[in-house]
Amino acid sequence: MPDTGDTAWMMTATALVLLMTPGLALFYGGMVRSKSVLNQIMMSISALGLIGVLWVLYGYSMAFGNSVGGLGLVGNPAEFAGLAGLTEGTYLADTEAVPPVDVAIPLVGSIPSVVFVAFQATFAIITVALISGAVADRMKFGSWLIFAGIWGTIVYFPVAHWVFAFDGVTAGEDSTGGWIANQLKAIDFAGGTAVHINSGAAALALAIVIGKRRGWPREPMRPHNLTMVMLGAALLWFGWFGFNAGSAVGSGAISGFAFINTLVATAAAMLGWLVTEKIRDGAPTSLGAASGIVAGLVAITPSCSSVSPLGAVALGVIAGVVCALAVGLKFRFGYDDSLDVVGVHLVGGLVGTLLVGFLATESSPAGVNGLFYGGGVDQLWRQAVGAFAVLAYSFVLTLVIAFVLKAVIGLRVSDEAEATSVDETEHAETGYDFSSLGGGAGLGARPLPTGSAVPVSAGKEG
């Protein structure tokens, strides 16, 4: 019988993580130029539809089914196809029967399997959406959808199996899970490897294949709406409590431990980023604050069950400083990662995953000591192998997918579309209707018919 408290928390956590994808859409949407804001938002929102369906059809089975051949590489895609076997059972208790009949449904731990399916679906969705920030302003929407479906199938679903599928948990007592979780025993509580290193490596590969934006880096390409960016970052921070604390798959002490570490590491990372900006550029910025928040969230994701709150503060500061410096690497190496997915998610994921090997303490729920707590390098090498295995797999497979799609259907919009408006050419819409402001053809406004009444307040707003 499911535990009602755990189930209630996990449904709440699922809703919180789902909210992160619209939050990401706002975060990314505010960072691009106004002529491509809808296209950027749509790349995140479309992942909700596409990956949500694929997850039910076969994605969950590939990630959490019994490992094919017992190798720990991928789950059996047919085992839970269409969620077969996960929705059967007795849902209503019969208290009048002798003896009374309890609710009997498939469980993962103490929660219904279908709740776990939904929770993990939100992880798959946002991982795919994260990649889109690297190709802002220049990718065809149709090509993005095809890429997202293929990448989710052959990259994310297997990697999720490596990291999140534990032996004997989701596919029966005798089932085999992923090699990173069970053989390597690297610690990744909520997805520093499967989500952030995975999406960051893919973002780098896709940015290399699709090429630079027109005029980059000569022309300034500033965020068009920093208010939207800050709102998106706030929603991400809010939803991330479900992301990390929900990964305890219950509402007990472990989820509370992950919750406080998520709070303090993120706060420290924001401060670390702002101080770095002040020293380097002379002024702390709102974009820096938002980016520091995300960097801290990324870094604490794999480590929130293994470091102390003070360790989380240290980890957050390091992540904020390192990621603030890492976003400049694209100018040195010449890849156009439009919205700094590589600098924040790939680098932040590496920082958080590797620092487990230094800062982990056995007084935490993970119960492992890192190098600084007398544990030697045992956990550090495990973290490094897991991190770089995911990085290499994602980068190489993404290169292959991107080159094939580039040759077959093309990845980029036309030069004319990129110069004018990706929103108009790809979606037949614009993010902002300036005609309502009035004031002549310069804003696209048509003249009012003769005798039309003009409100007194016209032209005084905006």
C-alpha cells in the first residue's frame, strides 16, 4: 500500500519540476534578441509535448526497465512500453471484506509507480530543453523537434538508465540497473551527470555543428528582457526544490537534507558570481545574479545528499566563480554557445560531480567520505569516470546526430530569416505587437480611419 505522505510530496515535487521547463523558457527567452523570443520559448515548451509522449511510449522502459543483457547500458524498451504493467491493480480498499483488502498497486519504494514515472518524465523533458540555449537565434524549429526526439531516445534514455536505475528497484527484485549507479557507484543524487553534463556536452557539439550566429562575436547580442530572465531564474530556483529534494523519492529526512543544501549552495553561488563580475568587469549585474543562481543549482544537484550544509556553501561559491569565468571560454575557442549552456551546465555539472570526491562526508545521507574528510581518492575517481563517460558519450552521439540531420534536412534557418525574424519565419508570429503603441509606420502601425476617436491616454504608456 502506498504511503500517502510520500505520495503527496512526490506529486508536489513532480509539479515543481514540471514548472522548471516554463521557467527555463522565460530564462532563455529573455536572454535572446526580441526577434527570436517566441522561437526560443517554443523550443523549451515543445520538449514538454514531444518527450512527454516518448517517455510513456518507450522512454521510461529504456531508462528504468531491466537492463538488456545485464550490462547496465540500457533498459528493455518493451518491458514497460506504454506503461504496461504499471497501472494494474486494486486502487480502492475494500474495508468490508474479511479480511479487509488493502490498495494493491505497483510501487516504487513507497509511492505508486505512475507517480515515479511522471516525476522522472519531468527530468527527461528539461534535459532536452536545456540544449536549446546553445543554438538560439538560428535553428529551424522542425529540425529541433527531430533532433530532440532522436537525442532523447539514443542519448538521454540510456544515460538515465546508467545513473538512475538501481538494481532491484524499478523492474523487480531481481532486476539489473545501470552501470554508473550499481557497478561504478558514483554519487549523483539528482542528475549532475545525466541532466547537466549530458545536456551541456550535447549543447557544445550542436553549437559546433550548426555554426556561429551571423555577426557573432563582432556584434553585441544583448538580452532583450532582463526582467524575464530574472523571473525565469526565480521559477527555476523554486522548482529545483522538487528536482533535488524530490529525488529522495519520499518526504523524510533525506529530502529535507537535500532541500537545505539546495538553498544555501544556490545562494552562495549567486554571491560568488557577483563578486567575480565586480572584480572582473567593475559591476555586478542582474544577468550575473540569474546565471549564478542557475550555476549553484546545477552544481548542488549531484551532491546535495553527500555534502554538509557548510560544504554546500563552499561548493556553491566555487561553482559561482568557476562558471562565471567559464562562460568566456567560447570567445577563446570560437564556439557560439548562445546562452552559455556549456559554461553553466557542463562546467557546473562537472564542478558539482567532481567536488563530491573532495567534500563528501559520511555524516551526510550518502555516508561517504571524500578526500578532504579522510576518504582518499576512492570516491573521486568514481565521480570522474562517471562524469567523463557521460560527457564523451553525449558529445560523440550528438555530433553524429547533428551531422546527419545537417546533411539530410538542414539545421539552420536561412540567412534572411536570421537577419529579420526567426519568430516570423518559423512561427508566423512576433513576440511583441508594437502596432498598439501608435505613432506611425516606423512601428508598423497603420493609420487610424478618418474620424476615429483616439483615447486621451494614447502614447503615454510604454
